[in-house]
Amino acid sequence: MSQSGQEEDDSDVYEIIETPGSKTLVEQLISMDLAERPVVQQISIGGVSGWFAGYVCKRVGKITLSAIGGEYF
């Protein structure tokens, strides 16, 4: 007990504070607001993300077709 007659609380309270550098690259890209960016940067990011989406779909499509085609032989 403390001198004032009140009991001390043994539990600690922790506050989680998010610092600007704590986000991963993917989280930063997803949460990025492109409306305030220059037009050239908006077009560049759109082109790169479109190319990446097409590449992923091509790979997934080939794997799916190989799996389906492999069943019949």
C-alpha cells in the first residue's frame, strides 16, 4: 500500500502507437491516395499494376489449363 492509503494497481497499461515506418510496402501501396499525385505517376502505377495483374492471370491460367488437361490423358 502507498502512503496515501490507496492500493497500487499492479497491472500495466500499454498503448499501441503506429509509427509511419511500421507499414509494409504492400500496405503502403494499397493505402496510397493517388488522386493528389501527378498524372504521370498515376499512369505509371496503373500501367505497372495492370501488367502485373495480366502476368499473374497468365500464369494462373496456364497452371489451371495444365491441371484440367492433365486429367484427360
